Amino acid sequence: MQILTELVSKAIAKSLNLEEDCFLNQFGKRAALQARFNYYSRCQRPDLVLGLKAHADGSGYTIILQDDVEGLQVFQDERWLTVPAISDALLVLMGDQMEVWLMLIYHVILTG
């Protein structure tokens, strides 16, 4: 889990043209990692199911291993959009903590 987290953190930083270890430095050497494993079987009547309520993850980011069952939605442009399921793909969602860091980083860059 730690190796995957480090790889993802470095990849995100690199994609933003930031120092490779900038997020690892923010998380710290002994950052708390949490793992939760959920399995949602295909539902025959999704119109009758109430999933998780709308929320934002408070973490730096969340890594989701998808299967072929769609159901994850994101709120964008004032509407809910279903995220296409890509079997065996890792989906990385930015959390509140990462959003704050990025606002601080880019604010400093723009005004610095």
C-alpha cells in the first residue's frame, strides 16, 4: 500500500510540473494509510437502491480499483455524472486535503 501511495503521489506531482516528492513531504514519512475494501454486486433494480450520500473524501486522494459494475458518480457542472467503469483500472480521486495543497501551491506560484 505504501509503495502504491508513493508512486501515485510522485506521478501526480510530476503531472503538475512540481517537485517529485512535494506531496510525500506534505504527507510526512509516517503518513497514515487507510485501506477499505468494498464489493458491490450488480443490482437488478438500481432505481430502488440508495447508495452513499454525497460526500468529499477528506484525504489527500482515494484510489479505487474498479470492476465492470458502474455506480460511482461525481458532481460536475451542477449535475451528477456516472464515472465509466474500466475493469481492473485504478481510479485516483483528489480529496479535500490535496485540493487545499494545490490551491496553496498555485496561489504562491501565481502571486510569487
